Amino acid sequence: NEHNIMAMKNLDDLTGLPTKVLFDSLIDELRVLQGDEKIAFVVIGVSRFDEVMHALGRNATRQLMKTFAMRLQSALPEQSVLCALSFNTYCFAISDSKQVANVDLLVEDVSANISGNYAIDHMHVNVSVNAGVVIHEEGDLALTRLIEKANLALYHARSHNLPCQFYAEKIDAKIKERHQLL
């Protein structure tokens, strides 16, 4: 039925979190309420996910990611908007001016709360995360491009074993240069 189709389109089937489709709508609503306030977008993902997945197997990995998403949701400030981008990557947006100004501390705190041991199927899995951050300051909100920038920062953080990386144009240029060499 139509209600089930809308739920599938708007909610991730594993975590119950909004998908990017619903996230886009929620961010549009936030922009109407907030006006021209800065918004920080943080893309966060499990470090060395392929290794974790191969060690656990499919069902245990699904259980881990469901638990991880619940822990992430509870670690975020109340006014955050969260979505599942992929199986192991999530995005959240914050617009509170104090939290945007201190987004590095917020990411550090959230990371500390979601990293660590997870008990999955009688196993203990140590999970660490990386994050990429971009701050939308003014002008049009091209959400897809902002998430892409935060993803590029996440990619840079992962490839340099950093807990968090803010987006900078030089990261974009380096990645484009690397792709041209391939």
C-alpha cells in the first residue's frame, strides 16, 4: 500500500532513521525556522568497516549497525536532525549557534559516546569512528553538495587516520587530482 511505500522511501529499514529523502525535507523545514543561521553537517561512519563486517558476518553486522545507530541517536543534542546515508554512514545537522560554533567539541563528545565496545552475538566488538564536517554559512542550501563535501572530509579523515576533518577546498582539489591520475 501507499503508506508502506512512503515509509520505505523515508525511513531506513534497518535503523528506522530518516533516509536522505526525509532528511532533505527536515532540513528544508529547519531552514524555514532558522532563517540564515549557520548549519553544521557532520557525516560520521565506522572506521575499518569492511574488517568489522568480515569478522562478524552479515547478521551480526546488521545488529551492530542497528545498535550503533541507536547509540548515535541518543548521543546527539535534542535539536539535531539525523539520517542514515548508507549501511555504515550517517549524517546529522545542527543549527544551534553555540553548537555550530563548537562543532569540533560536539563531534568529539558524540564520537566518544558511540565508540567503544559493543556486545553482539556473544562477541565484543571495538568500534571507532571518523567524521567529516562542513558548515553552511549563507546563501543557497545545496544539500547534496554539502553532504558531498562532508563525505569528502570523512574520506580524508579515514585515509589519514584522523578522528575528524573539516571540509576545505584543498581536500576537494586533492581528491579530484587523485581521480585524474587513475
